[in-house]
Amino acid sequence: MPDYITIDDVKIGLGQHKKVNLNIARLPTHTNIDLPVHVFRAKTDGPVLLLTGGLHGDEINGIEIIRRLIKTKQIVPEYGTVIALPIVNAYGFILNVRGVPDGKDINRSFPGAKGGSLARLMAYTLMNQILPQVDLGVDFHTGGASRSNFPQIRCSFNLPESKEYAKAFAPPVVLHSTLISKSFRYAAHKKGKPILVYEAGESLRISETGVIEGINGTRRLMKHLGMITTEVPLQNQVKMYRKSTWLRANKSGLYRPKADLGADINKGQELGHVNDPFGGKSTKVVFSGVGKIIGQNYNPIVHKGDALIHIAYN
């Protein structure tokens, strides 16, 4: 990495911390919407790690993880550089929604286009202003639509480097996840930049467990990369899973879970019920194998076919 990192014509030298405001566009009121980028550089060169939160505007845990890392100065490396974007999607954050005002999903708009939709413009900015500067990244997400995720890293087990970084992050669960076309992770992979996806909690809620796991995992990854010298002890045994599936409602009604998020489950175990709201028949929710609950629907009102429980297994 050169002595200076340049983002939007702003030069950041070794040993410096600067915040760069990338202008994206304006609101209809002509209020500017900027993308704040924090760059923390050690005095000694080393790897460049990217941390992104709020790519989906209603997913708050990643924003809180990066905020706390900045506030406590745990984000500051002893070697190398950390580039942190706490809120990528300011539009969605303001409106408490996943996407941008036209409803598009930034994470299905990569690699973007300078003259495209707002989502594609934001993707283009990330790809051209930020990604060329980094070696690897962690993109922080949560579950959505009343669904909560157990702390987990998603990466492709077919990419040995990504799998190695996931193990270094050492969350309770690492799940094999194929690359999704037009996602940030897919576009970054095409440029030779591995991105891990961290999932924890649900949208519009802060999960203290998920935030702490995210902070500790980021620090463990930094230690693995030689960016810090502090050891971060493992809190859990890391479990690796190659497959996952959602159990779906066989009928409409009121869903009541019986097993907790993060629970290890046995074959045929009763995991919940879908109840007739008028006191009629209840339907059991069971899984045919052995696995771990990594996602849970907390909305009690369900339609036939709705996702109820996300289970990881091998």
C-alpha cells in the first residue's frame, strides 16, 4: 500500500485518521446526502480492512458495532488501515427502511452505474471510491421483517481464503453461502477482494449479544491479519455448517416458537406450533434432521408458506 490512501481527492497518510464525506446526491429539498468514510491508518503499513454497516438502512446492529469500535478506539490498528463506513445507506436509515426511496435494494445493484438509479449510483461509489483501496472486508447485516438471526458469518466454503478469514472471526456459527449475483460480496469477489457477511439480530433492533460478538469477531480478525497484538479470547466453539433451510408454515394462524434462537436441535424435535386463532387444531413445527436454529420469525401472525425457523445443518 502506498504512503497515502486517496479517497475523493483526500489524501490520508500513515498515522492519520480522517473522515471523508462522499457526496452521493440531494434530497428533493436539496439537502445534501453524504456518505461518511472513516479512515484509520497506523504508523506502520499493513493490510487494509473495510467495515461496512447499514447497507440496508433498517439494519442497525452493524451501525452500532462500528460506532462502538470507533468510540472505544478499538478500531485503530497498530499495523495497516481500517476503512469504516458505519451507515452506507443514509436514505434507508432516515426512513427506517431496507432500500432507497425508489424501493431498490443496494445489495442487489452491484457493480452499479454512475448514471443509473440511486441504488446503482451508491453501489458504483463503493466499487470505485472505496473497494480499490482495501484487501478484504466485513459487511454487517441483520435479519429482516421480524426475523432475527443468531450471530453468524456467511461465506463461500469453496473460497479457501474467505473460509480462513471466517474461522479467524470465530463467531458461534459459520455458514456456507454461495455468492449472489449483483450483491456487494459477489462484485467484490470479482475484483479479488473477499468480503465476509456478518449476520446478527433483526432489523430496527439492537441485539447486545450480536453487537458484542461482532466487535470481538472484528478484533479477532484484525489480530489474525497482524493489525493488532491484543488477543481476543473465544467465547464459543465455532460450528461450521454447509447447508441451511427454512421451515415454513403448513397453514395460516398464530405461530408460537418452542425452541430458542441458537438452540441445537434433534431429529423430530418439536420446535413450535401454528395455532388456529379461534381455538381449533394446532400444527406442530418439526425438523427431520439434526441442526442448529440460526434464524427465528418473531411475528406471531403467519400465512401458509411463511418462513418460521432457519436451520443450519450438515
